Amino acid sequence: MNGKFIGGMALGLMVGAAAEMAVMPYMDKKTKRKVRKKVNMAKNRMYDMGGNMMSMMK
């Protein structure tokens, strides 16, 4: 279970980073900041979900 959880988190981060990189060139600074905020929120949500899953399994 633990390995799966870590793999899922790593995958999510990679996808997030890839999405961020793909979008970067098309934005000026202001929108970039907004998007980064959204990306970070999504990452945090994923971490929360993963943490909840872990605590349920224990």
C-alpha cells in the first residue's frame, strides 16, 4: 500500500509539473502566478487525499 501511495504522489507531481511547463510559455507573469496558485492548490488537495487514504488504512 505504501509504495502505491508514494507512486501515486510522484505521478501526480510529475503530471502537475508537466502541465505547468506546457502552459508556461503562453502566459504573462500575472496569469502565470494565478495558474501556479491553482496548480499548488491541486497538489495540496492530492496530498490531503493521499493522507486521508493513509489514515483510513491504518
